[in-house]
Amino acid sequence: MNRTLLGGLSAPAFLRRHWQKTPLLVRGALPGFAGLLELRDMIELAGRDDCESRLIVRNGRNWTVGHGPFPSSLLRRLPSRNWTLLVQGVDLFLPQARQLLSQFSFIPYSRLDDLMVSYAPDGGGVGPHFDSYDVFLLQGPGRRRWQVSRQEDLTLREHIALKILKHFRPEGEAVLDPGDMLYLPPQFAHDGIAVGDCYTYSIGFRAASHRELASEFLMFLEERLRLPGRYADPDLSIQKHPAQIGPAMIRKIGRTLRGIRWSSNDIVEFLGSYLTEPKQQVRFMPPSRPLAFAAFSRAARRKGVRLSPGTQMLYSGTRFFMNGESAGADAAPEALRRLANDRGLPGRRFPRHGSAELLYQWYRAGYISINA
């Protein structure tokens, strides 16, 4: 890790002192950072139907938000100031974006969401708000003034399409120059306003609510439930009140439901599948003329392979999870772990047996590709 990224702090020190606790402002986190995109590149991405984008315009206290795809003539109908274009998931389209995200690999991939890039002319912003996840705000070309607050009042304004705080009371302020970075834990109120034209790179880390996790896990269990038989009551007796749910029925159903069990292996399977499930807009491109297995193996051992931009790969022990699918490694688990951790596997590490067939399946699905 670049030692300037966290202002001279080691990754363990940052996690101990700041992660999910308190903000951190780093001057010169990435010295000389010139950004990865020009505005024209962002408009091109915002015109794609497989790229999530938003346009936010402020007019006094009124805000409007539009969702892409947007036409290439977008700029011709915008005012000279007070608007913001946001493009989500830039790492799905730019290899350089994935390289930028790799700077933050001291935080597990299971928490990483994506890279969002925003452009705003003078006065542009998205209003005072808070996020439910951790975020690193890296300043690209231009400057942005950030105000932050630890306030507990997170009441939102009503009748607008954005989640804007009704009562924002800034407690601190800083203007970020290119290469500066601000880390904010969840629930920290903040407001960023462009000082002239500026780009901001937001590295976000997802955190599902307990309700969402529970709901998804229950759906996962539903597909695996094995509860044979059917409700029966051969010992049924006359009830005085026929509309009453009788205590005998409650006891019987209770015994059945208490039979629902899950293990740590079930939790691993759930998390691996859930955390690697591709986002809705992600598209994989299988090779138009896939190599036969033998030719693929020779080429992979010569050139190496890499994960496709939209691929999510995690593992636990010898269980591997690729884009919502689960697979076990009969052989060469170390090679697969390296592929997951480094998002690439050099040719000399490519397995000759066992896992090579699994890698070939992933190649045919467009999940991995052979290095050029």
C-alpha cells in the first residue's frame, strides 16, 4: 500500500483509529492524481444502458434528479453551474479504475462496492446528506469544499427525490485539492460543493442492513428446506370455539418450525453467493469463438488469466464463489485463491489438472479471460 494514501498511517492503525469511528482528512493521499476520466468520457458512459448514472440539478432550494442513460447532447441543456453528473461502477469499464480500487485492498473485497465518479461545475453538489456505508472521497482535478458533521439529527427533507438533510449543522470544513482524500464513516453528515469545475472519485464500501441480510438468508434457506410430511392431527378433539387457533395446533407447528436448522457451512454458502451476485446492469461477454479446453490451457499457461471487469470472486477455505455461483476446488486451491486476491493468475501458476476444468468453465461463461 502507498504510505501516503492514509497520511502515513499503516493500514492496521487506520482500521484501529478511524474505520467506522471518525473521519480522516489526508493531504496528498495520491500526489499528482490527475483523474481517470474527462467529462466527455463520463457523458459517454452515462449514455450506456449498462451503466448506472444520475444527473442532479439544484435551483435554489429545489432539486431535481434524472437517471441515465442520457443523450450525448446532455451539456447543451444544462445551466452553467449548480449541477452534478454521477457515474456509478466505473471499475466495470476502466482497467485503471480497478487499479485505483486495488489501493484499498487492505479492506476485504467482501465489503467493496464500486468506484463512483462525479463531475460538477462551480456550485455543484448533491446536497447535505449521509451515507449508510464507509466512503473514501478522493479529489480529482479541481477543488471541492467539504463540510462535515457528527450530528445525530438525520431527519430528511420531505417531498424531494433526494435524501437531503433537513437540518444540516456543519462542524468542520476543508477544501480538497487534487490528490487529497477524505474518509467518512457511516452516518456522518456531509456536504460537498464544487469550487470551479471539479471531479470527485468515491470509493464506497457496502454494508447491508440486518433486515436485508435476514431476508436474503431466509430466501436462501427456503431453497434448501427439507421438511418432509404434512400437518396432521389424528388426535383432533372438539373445540368450543371453532374460530380459535387451538393450542395443540400452535404446539405442533412450533415443533415443525424449530426443526429448521442451519450450519456455519450454510452461512458460508449464503455469504459467498450473496456477496458475489453481479449487479443488475453487469453483462458478461463469453468468447465468440471459445478455444477448446486443451488450447485454452496452453494459452493460459503461456499468458496467464485475469478476472473480467464485472466479475466478483471470493472464497472460504476450499469453497470458491464466482458471480453468485459456488464451486469446490478438488485441486490447486492456492491458484484459485491467488486469482481471487490478485484478480489475475500468471501463467506459471495456472493449474495443469483439477481446477483447470473449472477455470475453463469460467472462461466459457465470460467470467475470466486470457491475458493479451
